[in-house]
Amino acid sequence: MLGRDQETGLLESVLRAAAAGHGGGVVLHGEPGIGKTALLSHAEERAGGFQVLRAVGVEPEADLAYAMLHQLLLPALGLVGELPGPQARALRILFGRAEGAPPDPFLVGLSTLSLLSLLAGTKPVLCVIDDAHWADQPTLTTLAFVARRLDNEPIVLALAARADEGHGTDLPHLRRIPLMGLDQEAAMALLAEHGSGRLTEGERNHLLAATGGNPLALLELAGSGVPADGTPEPLAMTDELRRSFLARIQARHGELLPLLQLVAADGSGSVETLEKAGAELDIATGPLHRAELDELLTYDGSRLVFRHPLIRSAIYHSATAGRRAAIHRALAAALDTPADQHRRAWHLGQAATGPDERAAEQLEHSAEQAALRGGPAAALAAALAALSRAAELTADGPRRGRRLWSAARAAIRGGFTATAVELLDRAEREPELQEADRISVAVMRAIVAGFAGSPEDALDLIRPWIPRALVIDRRRYTPTVAMYGDLGVRTNLPRAWSDLAGWLEDVPPEPGNPEDGVLRLLRTASRIRTGDNPPRPQEDRTIVESLNDPITMTLAGAIARALGDDELSRRLYRTAGQLARTTGALGALAWNLEYQAADELARGRFGLAEAHAEEGVQFAVEVGQPNTACRNRGLLALCAALRGRPDAAELATEVLAEASGRTLADAMAYARRALGLIELVAGRHRESAQHFEAIGIWDTDPPPDLAMGVLPDLVEALVRAGEPDRAAAATALHARWTGPTPAPALAARTARCQALTGTGAGYPEALRRHALSDAPFEHARTELLFGEQLRRDRHRSEAAHHLRSAAENFRRIGALAWADRALGELRATGESAGTPEAGALSTLTPQELRIALAVGEGLTNREIAAQLFLSPRTVDYHLRKVFQKADLTSRAELMRLVLAVRG
């Protein structure tokens, strides 16, 4: 630990914090030989009272899904039976101890977190992972999931990795510690400690300059001879060390180099496999059972491993390309059991030097099997690596294109957008790609654009293909067709409704099929949006509730909302979200949560909307959906504006800047509405109108949905700004737009606009319609406007009644700025009015609110943890905070409070 005082101090502080219940971790980054492993060993030595789990990455297993996770968790797998059923089953399936449907990577992450938390129930846990750059990608995804949730867990993750090899290991929430070479004082002390005092001062200085202070290089080169002063600039450190290692190995074990090359190529450490391959290559494996290779090899449990990864790397690359291919072929032949098929396919792929359909087929098959065992994250590791390699070995164009497409799909599921785009580019260049495959490529590009690029591009990508997709296999492409309509709304481009009305007119969907039910609902919605008023069969609404895909269910919910069936929409959103949680489909859940948040916001449940949106941001970032994250942040800004928080304008401005860069019309609409409402409640009506008008041009045919959604806000701003004619025109348009839609909430807003512009039955009619809906914020706004008019007309008693009701409803839902405005109007009638106060749950953080609401549903802490992707210990921590803030003493009290708030 010479010269590492700062690093050792940081490691020890992390261990102390974990012992006190607040976990975390570090990633040690640096070149080979810099001292990463020594620092990990120091952490283990200082972790008195900790349980230590260890794993070491090796290059051959870098593409074997969950290989490192299995190595890390192996000592704790005896506790799996104590986990909740779905989590226990996920780990059993993952590690080949049970058969079943593939677990989603985030269910794997939750299961890992729960297992570590369970293990930490007796004493803190230290997870030590060396050579993490060779960890398989699904394991790194799992560790990233765990790392984000260690704040209230006595768990430490300590990783060591090279910065320029293998997979990236900059995991969120783990502190990155770059390791530099030793300074002169520490380097000289190290050389003296290891008997290099015979070197002259000049030689030591030259050695320090040549090695950059790398401790391993200092000792290796000091022992083998210092390079002469004045020699050319040294090679990269890795090459220099490899040459040094190889020179020593050839001097001491030159006759055993073929055997060592075989061990280096294998990577599994199975002596049985090595013996079989050795027999094929006529290499004697007897020395593996003797002590003559102990300075190079050691046993880690039952696995034979090199003592240092550089030794293995130097030996492996000492073989010619032809020799390596022969070794990999022999290893593939030695792996002859079903459990070995993925490793066998990998060796066949490494052995191939040109097109090889047999190797490509085995790689493809191994990827499919890995997906069955490890879910989408395994598909990422297997399909992204195995299928990419399979495509390289495939001579047939269409087949190569399909394999590239499959690899791209795996990359998208893992959030690796740039890789997915590169693979899709390669697939699209295949001249013989079939039409159905070209449609699939276009759909995949659109998904990438929708989640991480330009939604308008997504719309244009799938538009030319939808007519043919409906002919080729309409049920397979139902989510794509529904996505087109959803993108039309999100991009503020109503031509999508016209397109759908034409495409779906002649499609003969069959009754009784849920996908066809979605298409029928979509056809009805598109006809309404383009000015028709078609019949709406009840069976369409019933059949879509039997869908079992969270993406399609969420899209069906959006269509139901466009048809004015808010209850069906809400059920579909919630069921889809619950299904995504149950299966651990975090990508689908991140996207679904925006719809749920918008729905709760429309119902005046700002706290729950905020909880959904914040969770949506977190999950969207984790799965690589920046557009989804931005939209959820837009909803958070809108919640902040409705609640009158001082940071609302800043949040909205940040969202507007981000959304403008990618033309996210829906996120910009959330942000502009937030800014418009801030100005409206403050009485700056002209500025308010400018924000609402910027959302879209509303006097088009058909009008865009986003612009129509804020038209009632604009009408109020225009009336107050002294523009009655424009307000009346907007009111008439809103009436035509909502006419065919039976939703009481929309009809109530239209009636309010008519009351404002003096063109309808007045505020009593608007309030009558509000009574049939579930939109307390809009109801309270109507009462406020009615009370203001009554006060101006000198009906003070009646005005006070409506203003008091408005103030109370605003206060109840947490819209305190609006409550303050209502109370100001109430005082103007001569009535006394106090300062608005927040509700009992309004002080809770979104995470605390999510947990409180789950308690209200009667869930246990273990069930809540499973739903929210937390550990039971974290749930318990937040629940104690809930009790303190709400001044409660039991779950029963909390359940009653939640039921009262939810209503």
C-alpha cells in the first residue's frame, strides 16, 4: 500500500459507512499492474465483521450471460428459498436450477438486491469483483441496479477494472477512483523493500520514467534488467509487461507453452475439458496436476485460473492465429453436454476464419437458449455477441440480415442505442433482405428514434410500411400500427389520424381477438378525429382487456382515452404497469409510467402523478430511454407548477431546452403548459397565452391533440387578456373537437369555455358536467371562475360559497397557489380566509408516497419491495419516515389515511 494513503482511506470510510447501515461502493480504474488487486485485498483485510463475496472476471466469459453473477452469489444461493416466490424462481431459472419463462434483467436485479440484503441481515456484506471489465454485460447491468439502491443497505461493492478493455464499468452511484503510478518516494521505497537496492540512483530514475510508476512493472523490469538509457520511447505499458511476462515464461516453462496456451484459450478452468482438448491436440496435461506450474496457475474453488490476467493474455496472444483457431476447435469438440452449448458455440465462432454456417447456426441457437435462461439481458449478451459473430460468419444475405436484426433488438432492450443503430445499418444494406424483414428493421429504427432520437423521424420511418404490414400479418404488427397513432399525438401531427382512417378502412378485423380489438378501437378513434361519428361497439372495449403485453395494453389505453373512455383507459394503464412490474419489464414500465402519471395529474392526484413520473425518470435512465425520461421530467415540472412550487419555472425551462433539441413536442407541451399556468395563476394573462399558443397551431383540420389539450387554458388567458373574439373562436373549435367524445371532463371544460366567452349555458352547466367526472382541479377552476363572476356581479353570498369550495378543493389536492388565489377572491367578498395548508401526505417524497399508497393496498413490505424494485430493508426505512411525517403509529392508521386521500 505504499503511496496509496488516499485510496485506502476512502475504502475504509466506505466500509465504516456500510457498517453503520449506509452502503455504497467504488470502482478502481487503472492499467494492468497498477495495484487494483492489492487495494481490493486491503479492503478485505479491513472488512472485519463483514461477509465477503468474491468474483474475478475472465475474458472468455465476458459474453456468457450472468457468469460473474453466478460466481459472486454462489456462496449465498442457499438463501434463495427465503426470497419472495418470483424472485427465488428468477434466480433458480437464471442459474439452471429450474425451468421456466425467462426472467427480465430488472427482476434479476431486484432478486440480487434482495438476496444480498437478506445476507446482510446478520452482518454487513462486501462484494469484491476483480477484473470487472471482463464481467458479462448482464452482470454489470445487475450490479448497476444494485448500486443505485444501497443508500440504506449495509452492503459495499468494490470493483477493479481496466479503463480501456472489455466492458465499461462506470456504474452509477459507485465512486470512480482512477489509480495513477507511484510517485518517486513510494516507488523508491517499493524497490528497496523488494531487494532492488543494487540499482544505481540513475537506474532507479530511468526505471521510474520507463514504467510511469506502475508497481508491477517496476518489480518485473527491475528483476529482468533495466532497459538501457537512451533507448527509444517505450511501448504501451500493456505490451511492455506482456513481453516481460512472456520472456520469463518461455525461459522457465518453454516446453509447456502449448499447454499454457490451451488453458489461456479455455477460460472455464475445467480440468476435464482441458484434458479432452489436450488429447485432441496431442498436448500432455499431466503438469496441471503437479506443482511445476504453481507460480502461474492456481485453483479458485474447482476452477483453474491464472494468477494474473496479464500472464494469461501474454500466453494466449503468443499463439499464432492458426494455432488459436485449432485450440478453439479442440475445446469446442471437448464440450459435448447440453449445459456446455453456449461455450461450445463461442469456441466454434472463435475458431472460424471465414463464412461458416455450422458455427453461425450454433451461435444463433446458443443465443436463443441464453435468452430462455437469462431473459432480455442474456439476449443482450448472447445475441449481441453471438449473433453479431454469427452474422459475420454467414454468407447468405437474408439470413445475415435477420441475425443482425436480432442482435439489434437485443441491443435496444439493453439500452445500447448506438450499437443497435450500427447493426440495423448493416442489416439494411443487405440487398436480398425480404420485405417482412425490411418492415421489422424499419420498426426497430422507429423504436430507437422514439425512445432516444426524433419521434418525427420514427413516424416517417414506419409510415411507408404500415399498409403492407397490415396485409402481411396485421396482428403481429398491431403494436406498430397503434404506435403510429400514438406518435401522431406525441408529435402534434394530426395527419397520422387521417392516414390511419384510410389504412384501416378496408382491414377486416375478426371479433374475439384482442389485437383486432385494438385495431377496431383505433379505426373508430381515427374516424372521430377526422370528423366522422362512427358507432362504438362495446365488445371492442371488453376484448382489449384480455391483452397480455404491457406495451400493447398501454397503447390501447391511449386509444381508449382518445375515445373518451377514461375508466377503460385507466384500467389498461394500471394493468399494463402491474404486468410490467410483475415480469420485471422495466423498459415497458418506464414508458407506461408516463401515461399513468398524466392520468393521475388529470384527476388532480398530483402526489401520485409525481411519484409515477419520478419513478419513470429513474427507470428510463436505467434502460436508455432519454426521451421517456424527458417526458416524465416534463410531467414533474407540470406537477410543480400546479402545486405552486418556486422551482417550477426553472424545471420547465430545463425540460423545454432538452426537448427542443430532439423536437419532443409532447415534452415541450408539458413544459409550456407548466409555464403558462404559472403566469395564469399570477395574473400575467398575455404571457400565459403566449406559452399556450406555442404548443401548436390549433385552427387546422384536423387539429393537433396536444394543442387541443390546452385550449381551455388558452381561452381563459385570452379572455383575461382582452381578446374575446379569439377566445370565442377557440371555444367553438373545442366544442367541435369534443362533440363526438362522451367524456364528461372534456364536456365540462367546453362548457366552462362557453361560460367564459358568453356563448353557452353558463357555469352551472359546466359544474353539472364536472360532477359526473373525476377531475377535481378543473372542477375547482370552474368554481373559482364562477365565484369571480358572481362577485363582480355583486352576488357576494353565492360567490363566497363557490370560492370557499374552490379554495378547499385546491387545498385538498395540493394546488396551493390556486388555493391562495381563491382565498384572495373570497376575502374580496368580505369573508375571512386563512392561509391554505397542505394535506397530510403532501410532505412525503415521491418514494415515500409510493410506499404509503402500496401499504394502503394492503401489501406487505416484501410485496412492496418486489413491486418498487427495492429491498425490504429500504421499504422499512422509508415507511418509518412516513409514520414520522404523517404522525402515525400503525399500518392500520396509514391505510385509513390513504383510503381517505384516494377517495
